[in-house]
Amino acid sequence: MKPKVFIGRPVSKEVEAYIAKHCEYRIWDKKEPIPPEVLLEEAKKAEGLLVQKSAITEDFLAQASHLKVISNTAVGYDSFDLEAMEKYGVIGTHTPFVLDETVADLVFALMLSAARRIPELNNYVKQGDWNGETQAEELFGTDVHHTTLGIVGMGRIGEKIARRAVFGFNMKVMYNATTPKPQLEETYGMVYSDLDSLLEQSDFVVLIVPLTASTRKLIGAEQFKRMKSNAILINAARGAVVDEQALIEALQTGEIRGAALDVFEKEPTSPDNPLLKMDQVVVVPHIGSATAKTREAMVMKAAENLVAGVTGGVPENVVKELQGLISGQ
Ligand SMILES: NC(=O)C1=CN([C@@H]2O[C@H](COP(=O)(O)OP(=O)(O)OC[C@H]3O[C@@H](n4cnc5c(N)ncnc54)[C@H](OP(=O)(O)O)[C@@H]3O)[C@@H](O)[C@H]2O)C=CC1
Ligand SMILES: O=CC(=O)O
């Protein structure tokens, strides 16, 4: 008998066919996100789940006693209660590597947009404000090339950002991570820095860390005070890595020049969020990995992890905190 799985989001025909070959499955194929109570009811009958950032709590796991694996279609897995998953022996997987270059592209798109004020100037032209006079200084932006970039998080994606910065834009790169990376320093000529010095010296600060207890509100009022007044913050990590209220105040008081945000404390963010009213803030709706090719690769990777987890194989991408569950099998 094939193992029973539930697919908690729409997938392509190819992915569905792959899962169908190995599993008996049910699927949530509506565009809107699956309601938590529907996911729970389905999870009670399944050995494996494929989800996209659905919250997996202790209470959820306690009620879904057949689960062996939960495959997340994202690299970040802050939606997993890792302690509870370990307690219930449920393997969690994610989709690293396949999205790195795409997310690094988006980080650069955000950096360039904020520095050169692309959304503002796009509106200026489209609204008919371009009247042919010599361009006024108020339209000027700031350079990206030959400036200093501080990257907070030097993992898979951080490295791809560093490569673009050094070889594409001649930037000086400083980085912070939990441990220094001497080999990457040699490859990219970048320097490891404590967070405070990185904030003090960078023209652009990119956040690309996982959301954990140690990174929640990593950047708050105290950190904004350290940043240059012409600095631009790019957050492509998770909204909660930044104290959003402190960011609003830092922008209002001119402590930093601007921000470019793919992620927010609460998603979707409220239309009333003051950040959305600020010209010096560029926003996109959490689309770091959102190209058709990369998203398809992520979903196929998630399907492969799911199938391996319910058919007695070893999923390729078990999250590091739960790898003990595999070695203990
Ligand atoms: N906006 C979007 O659409 C996307 C967002 N993301 C987010 O980006 C995150 C990073 O992805 P990825 O590069 O694959 O992850 P990795 O695990 O490869 O890298 C994470 C990096 O963060 C560092 N780090 C962890 N904790 C801290 C800390 N307290 N202070 C400083 N550095 C820290 C790690 O240090 P060390 O190497 O020393 O352990 C590591 O260098 C994801 O977890 C996700 O939240 C990812 C993809 C898309
Ligand atoms: O936010 C996206 C991810 O893959 O993590």
C-alpha cells in the first residue's frame, strides 16, 4: 500500500505526477493559503505533509499522530516548532540551494531600487511630472558601486550576494555570521566583522539570517543609532529580525537614509503600515525566490523530500536541528 500524504498547496502537474507515483495523496489546490484547521484535519490522516510555511506547533503534532515527515517549500523553517518535532519524532525538511541565486538577484534589485530611487522615479515619469527641465537634485540617488556592503548572515545566500557585490559592483564587503569563514574571505576579499562595526561602516546593510531566538529583533533602535545616516537597510531574511517600530522611527528621524524590504513583521503587512507611506522605502511582498523556474525547483525538491521521508528513504534536506532523528533511525 502506498503511504498517505497531503499536499497543502497547489503544485504543477509534474510534481503531482511524481508524488502520485509513490504515494496516495490529497491536495489543497486553491490559490488562497490553506486554513490551519483544514490542514490539521488532513494531517490527522497523513504520514507526510508538503506545506509552504504553515505553522507546525506542538498542539498540531499532538493531534496528527501518523506524521513522519513535514516538507516545507522554503529554505527558512521558523514556522517549525523544532523541539516539538523532535519530541514527536517528525522529520522536517526544507529547500536550500535551489533558490540561492534567485534570492541574491532580488537583494540586488532591492539595493539598486532603493539607492537609485526607481519606484519613486517610475511614478514621477508615469504621473507626467517629467517636464523636460534640467533634472533637479531632488531626483538624485546614491551610488552602489565602490561603496561598503555589510552582509549579516554569510550562508548559502549571503555568499551569492557577496559574489555579486565584489565582482559585479566593486564593493568592499564586511560580513557577520556566528563563525568566521576564512575560505570565503580569501575568495571574495571580504572581512569578518562584529555586528556593531559592520553597522557603523556600511553604506548598505543586507539581512539574510534565519529567524531564531538569537536573530529576533537583531536590528533595533540601538543598532539604527550606530548606522550611517546615508545607509540603506535591505531585509530579505524575515520581518521579525528587525524591530519594525524602531525602523519606522529611524527612517522618520533620518537616522538612516532608506530601506528595501521583502519581509515584514506581520505578512501580509497592513496597508496602514507607515513604512508603505515613505518614499525612501521600497517594498515587495516576500518574493525573494519568486521566479517561475526557481519556485518549480523548490516544489519539486520539497516533493522529493516528502516522498523519501514516507517511503523509508533519507530525505536530502532534513533541517540541521532534526538530523539526529535520521541518524537514530
Ligand atoms: N525573502 C525570501 O524570500 C527568502 C528569505 N530567506 C531567509 O534567509 C535565511 C538564510 O538562508 P540561507 O542563506 O539559505 O541560510 P544559511 O543557513 O545557509 O545561512 C544562514 C547564515 O546566518 C548566520 N547566522 C545565524 N544566526 C546568526 C546570528 N545570530 N548572527 C549573525 N549571523 C547568524 C549563519 O552563521 P554560520 O554560518 O556561522 O552558522 C549563516 O551564515 C533563511 O533562513 C530565510 O529566513 C531565504 C530565502 C528566501
Ligand atoms: O522565505 C522564503 C524561504 O525560502 O525561506
